[in-house]
Amino acid sequence: MNRRDLLVECVNADTPVDVLTAAWCSRCGNPECVRSTVGLSKFEQRIKDWEEKLFLHPPTLAPEDPRFSQIVAQKFITIDVERMPEIRSDWTDPRDLKEPEIVLPPAKVQPDPLIVLPPTVEAPPPSPPKPSTSRPSPALNLVGANASDQSGKVLRGGERASTSKSDPWATPEPPDPPDPADIVVQPGAKIKMGSSSGV
């Protein structure tokens, strides 16, 4: 392709040439213009000679270079890349092979083993369950086994168990607050509502 200068088609009378070149030509991708960046990008330069660098003439290590003395000391074996793999002349295509006929010997027929079962013994019929005359287990009904029926009864005024007799160092329990239902107010009594602080 014959590339030519297409600046005349892109120039504007109000824009200087150097400003237009810096603003547009550095980003232009027109392959017909010599001012465009076609072929100058890093990607295009990298793929331009990839076959030469990777396959035809790849870079090799120079054994006399002192930078690679430790690598050369490993004594790697050089492989002849031009050598063609050997092709055996006695090779046969597996598709041309015939399946061998497999003849199995006649199987010996063995009689089934005789299985002798032991004589069956009839089990005695189960005996009927005996009626239980014992009391119900206390684990099943603890309330009924330990106490009589207490439904409908209310216990009031019982004394609370105290641990002060057994443990002299135990904290005494606070006294029971008076029940508001037990306080009787006489007619004409003065009753003060709330606290003395006015809260």
C-alpha cells in the first residue's frame, strides 16, 4: 500500500499544524496516512516478528558470557531440533487388525449342592400378661405417690425456712413486705401520697 500525507484533508485553518499533529496524528489509525501511528504501537511491533523470534531464530544463551556461568555449569544436554522422529517400517494400522476368535472351553456342569434344613421346632404360644397388683412406679407419678391430692387448698402464713440456724454466717433474708390487702385504713385517717422529696 502506498501511504501518503493526508494532513491537507485534516487541517483546519484555525488550528496550527503542530497542535493538530500532537492532538490527532498521534492517535490516528488511518493506514493510508504517513503521519498516523499505524505500525508504531508496541503491540504491532511485538507481533511483527514473533515467528522469527520464537520459532525461526530464537535467542540462545552465549556460553562464554560471565553472567550465565552458573547456568552453563549445570551441563545441560543439547537437543538436535532438526532431527526427525524415526518411523518404524513394521508398524500396522490397528484398523487393519482382525479381532481374534476366542474359543472358551466347555464349562463343566456341576449339580446344585443339596441343602438340608434342620427340623423346625414349634415355639410355645405366648402366655397372657399377668395383671399387675403393685402400686404404680413413683418415677412415673411422683405427685400421686408422695402426697395426697392438694387441689383446692391454699396455704397461707407458712414460715419460710431459714438457714441462719445451720449457718451463722449466712445473710439474713429480708422480711416479707406487708400485703396491701391486709392494711386496714380507719375513717378519717390522713394518708400521705408519694415521697417526702416531692419526686
